[in-house]
Amino acid sequence: MVTLAEVARHAGVSASTVSYVLSGKRPISDPTRRRVRASIEQLGYQPHAGARALASSRSRIIALMVPLRTDMYVPVMLEIAVAVATAARAHGYDVLLLTGEEGPSALRRVTGSGLAEAVILMDVQLDDERLPVLRAAGPPAVLVGLPADPAGLSCVDLDFTAAGALCVEHLAGLGHREIAVIGEAPGVYARHTGFAERTLRGLRDRAAGSGVRLLHRPCEGGHDAVAGVLARIFDERPGVGAFVVQNETAIEPLLALLRRTGRAVPEDVSVVAVCADQIAAQASVPLTSVAIPAQELGRRAVDRLVEGLTRPDAEDTSGVELLTPALTVRDSSGPPPPPARPGNPRSAAPPHGARAGSHPPGS
Amino acid sequence: MVTLAEVARHAGVSASTVSYVLSGKRPISDPTRRRVRASIEQLGYQPHAGARALASSRSRIIALMVPLRTDMYVPVMLEIAVAVATAARAHGYDVLLLTGEEGPSALRRVTGSGLAEAVILMDVQLDDERLPVLRAAGPPAVLVGLPADPAGLSCVDLDFTAAGALCVEHLAGLGHREIAVIGEAPGVYARHTGFAERTLRGLRDRAAGSGVRLLHRPCEGGHDAVAGVLARIFDERPGVGAFVVQNETAIEPLLALLRRTGRAVPEDVSVVAVCADQIAAQASVPLTSVAIPAQELGRRAVDRLVEGLTRPDAEDTSGVELLTPALTVRDSSGPPPPPARPGNPRSAAPPHGARAGSHPPGS
DNA sequence: AGTCACCGTCGAAGCGATTCGAATCGACTC
DNA sequence: GAGTCGATTCGAATCGCTTCGACGGTGACT
């Protein structure tokens, strides 16, 4: 392995000079710098990470803690993780992957050993057990998500409340007055995961303000679960004309079930989703949706962290940053069908018909 | 920050003694060890990662390179990544997250700087540009996936050839003689991603050996693409009675389209998938499937790596390890329908019928 | 011409562990 | 009773880099 000293000898300067060429912390004359650069290139020198971390007490590593349970929002999680890694590299940092399994102690470990300078936490619970650790010995940290009490913490998240409001607004604007919400699995609410509850609040508040009736049902993933929930919804509220879905695994089952029961989307029923753009666009009916800006979330988290790391004077990096949601109109939302009139049997409850289609699809 | 020296002073021993207590590389008397342990505990000592890496030239970090494009197999990717992180921790290693973006140079960087001791590569192409780097200056590495020429490399993967064979075997055993394969996006084959081609080979070989006609069609994700592919398949081979799907985004669209065209699964058409178990189980028809053992893959990769790292004498850690696939029978596969006879209009081409269903689902 | 800044570079002192040879202390052998 | 051996523990060197104070030289200013 090539060391700083060898580079120095090769370039005919002292080790410290090479170091300063690399860090730019002191002025080095142009010819010298050129010479050193050439030697570095020629010898293929790479500074030793450990030695560097030891001497400077800066590891240039950010720890990223992803939840262990991969039962939720998986594509978004990975997208955020990749965005974090990419953004971190752009700032010269590397990313250490931590799973939730070790819990709060993992934070102490990587932080206390100087392995990581800072941490990014994903999938934050309203009352997260990792927060006390952060507030106490607090390594610099950014949460992706919003806990119940964000005081003193730095958080980035989508404004899910606004996202919920946006959905209702869109549907109400089209004329809908009865909306059903198909939510995340009950467990998600039980864990008090912030985004789910905030979305719900946004939905409810805006519904109340717009004279819209709202029905919310948590829902496990999978076809059968969705079928059950859907049946109950139509049972309780036969007049429901629009759905808001915040559960990636419920989307296709929902669309399939609507189709099978003869409800056309968007002619008979509108559907709006809160999910990754790609999923919305690829659904069997391209869905009007509020996207979860995974890339942006990851990038912002890193940017905030790095800013706090490089300028420790500006202590005001804490605080909550909520990204403004955007609703993309696709093919799944439209005005409610006209009220039932003679000769038009299909309004709230579509007609019963045979179940089978005939020719091959697309023909 | 607490240092080794402070612990030593507190325990009344020398620094080296503390070090040996920690590493166990030399015998330490019981009372001393106890005393040192107590001091460590009391002071909350944590060894400095950088210093340790410098002195021992072992960073206890494994780099994990995930592909940048997150357009494929996302859930599996994340599951493997998490499994790798978990397994690595069990061996006392941490995991550094690298994206494919930086390409081969990222390998040189983390490896040359001593940041990571070894690497795990995911999403390996048949002719991967990262392989030369590995073969040349070769840091210890394990590939998850199988390149064209695995000579001198350590690889772990599912035996996709066997997986393909297993699918055909299962369907042929049920009596099917015409099978259509809905594959990954054309781009995946164009990139020569090993697993896709190997699965295909397994399918074809076994089909040839079992007197089964096979039709393979790559397929983009999303409803429309699947519709097009499906139409072409039925056009060319009206007698197709079974599908093998290796494309997570095509599964639900396929099921939906089959339903819509009046083909019941498994009565009229059988479907077998190669995908994550969870997806197969949660599909609108629980799918008979060959699972991709993500956890196992991640764990094996780490185990191999750690073994090679701790016992450098046994140089035989290279070589290919293919996990044996297992087929789980669920609800989507069954014998083909009896040949058409008078009064039974539905055989290869189901009857044309009205499109709408009537009552709410589940009622 | 002498002094003062200042620029560019050097030398040396750490950073906090690991590791190897050597020292210490009883116990035991001859 | 001196020498030896084994079990422990200590001291010092080392890993490769950063950083701070110091030093020589040049140009400006008086």
C-alpha cells in the first residue's frame, strides 16, 4: 500500500505538504502542487481511511438506519437509501448501513467508536425509542419522518397532512361527497407511525371543511384482506364514489376488485393513491396520485446533515422541514357518475352481470 | 471520549493488557480480566474504530454494492441488503452501502483506502465491468449472482436453471403440454443479467426433455405491456394452458387480465411464478411459486466472506455455490381443463360474456 | 540598507489502538 | 540454593495521517 510518506519522497517534499495539497487547508505554490498531484497519480496513492479518521477525528461516514421490518413501503425505503448514499458521496461521505435490529445501541456503537460522524434515521415512530439517545449524547442526526415531539431534532418528511388534504381537495373538486380511505395495515397505526396518522388528519380536516363524508379503514396487504375491507365499506356506505389508498399492497387488489364488481375507474369510482410515482403510473389503471418524493427526501436529509457537520457554528439546522406534496392527475379520477335515472341502472351500485369476458385481451 | 489508556489507568494495568483482554489474543489472568472488564463497563469505553483499523489494518467493514437502477426486483434487493447487514453484524462486521453509480472505481476506493476489507456485489451481469477489478487487485469478494465466467471468483446464487426446470416439471407433472413464459423486461435480457437467462435455459431444457412446447416473451412491467404480450401469446398459441412468470410487476396484471378474459386460475389456466415468497402469497390468487431466498443469499454471502477473511490459509473459498430452489404449491396451479366436449364450451378459448359483475365483493 | 510581513514549506507531536519482545514473579527441578 | 520454565504483564514501536508552530526567503516599506 502506498503511503503519504512515499508520495512525499517521490515528489521531493515533506509529508505535511502533501497533506496540505490534499486538504487545501494551507496555500501551496502552484508548481509544488502540480508535482505532488503527479506523484499521487503515478503511485496510485489512496489515503488510508482509518489513519485519516484517527488523526482528524472525522470518519467521513454517515450511518443510515433502515427499519428491520421490510413489510412496508419497501420500494420507497430502498429508493431513499440509494438517494442517501448517492447524495452522501457527492459530499465526500460514505454510508454505513444499519438495520433496526440492534436498536438504539447501534447508534451508540457507531457513534461512540467514531465510526460514523452522524446518523440518518428512517421509519421514525411517533414515540421512537431511538430519540432519547439522540437528544442525550446526540450525534448530529436527521430523521426522515416526524416524531411526536421533534423539539431539538432535525427532521425531513413529506407533508403528509397536506398530502391528505390534497387528495380530498382533488376529489371534492370533481364533485365527490363520499370518500373511503383504505389505509396501511392496522399494525402501522398501532405502532403510531407518524406519516399514516398525519395523512389521516389531513384527510379528515379537509373533508370536514369541504362537506365530504369520510370513512377510513386500515387494511392489510393482499387480495383477500382488501376484498373484506371493500365489502364492509360498500356495506356501510353504498354511496361511496371515491377511494384514497395509502397502502401499496392494496392498490392492485383494489383495482381488480372494483373491476370484477363492474365498477369502472374512473367512470363509476375514482381512486387516488399516496404512493411512489412509479407504482401509480404502472398500475393497471394509471393512478392519480400524490407521490412520495423518495429521492428528494434522501437528498435533503444528507444536505442538512452535511451542512450541520461542516458548519458547527450555525446550530439552527435542527427543526422540521416538510416537503410540499404534489398531486399528479392520471387516469383514475373523474367526476362522479350522474345520479341514477330511469334507464341508467348503474349509479351507486352497478348492475349484476355475467362474470366472464371473451376474447383474448388486446385483440 | 474514553480511551484505552484511561481504561488502563482506571484498572491499574497497562494499555496492552486492556487490549489483550479485549482481543483475547494472549492469556490474561482471571482477576485482571475481571477488573479490566469492570473498568470498561464503568467508563463506557468504546474502542476507536479508526485507530483500530490503523493499527490492525482491519476495518471490520464489508462493502455492499447495490445496483443503482432500482427498477427491478426491488423488494428482493432490499431484503438481501438487510440480510447482509444482519449477518455481518453477527460476525462483528459493519456494512458500507455503495451504489452502482460510482462503478468499478468505488471498489478501488473503499478497498484501496482500507475502508472496507471485502465486498459483496449484487445484481451481477454476465459480463460485469466490476469483475476485472476484482480479479486484478482483488479484495476478497463474493458475488450474489453468477457472471459468465466465475473462474477465481466466489459466487452465491439461486440455481435459477434448476428453478426453471422445477416450474416446467411441476406443470408437466400436472399434465400441461403448452407453457408460456412471461419474462423480465427486454432490457434485463439485453444487459445479459445472468439469472434471467439461466432461468430460461432451465425452462427450455426441461421443456424439451418433457415434450412440452414453450413460448418465451420478455415483458415490461405494468398493465398495458402485459396485456399486449398476453394477447400475442394467445394469438400464437391458443392452446397455452399454463404460465411461468418471472417478473414481479407482471404478476398482478397477468392475473387481472386472465380474470377479465374469463380464464379461471387454476381451473382454466395455471400460473407459476419465480419471485419472492411474500409476493406470491399475497397475490390475488396465491401463487404456486419458486421462491427467491433473499435472506439465505445474503447470509451465505457474508458467511463465505467472513470465512475467507478469518482463515486466509484456506484459499478455496472461491467457487460457485448455487442454492437449491424449492417450489411451493399454492392455489394457482392445477391440471389442465378436460378437452372440449359438447356442452362444455370453455376449453382453450373461454366463452365471451358480459363484462360486469354485480354485488359488492365479499357479499 | 534594515526591518517587517507574509508566503510556502518543513519537522515533530500527536491521534488511539495493536503487537512483539522483554521483564517479572512464583514454583519447581536438580 | 541457583537455574529454569510457564504464566502474566509491561513498554515501546508502529500504523498513516493531520495539524500546529517554526523557519527561510522574498518583496515592500521606511
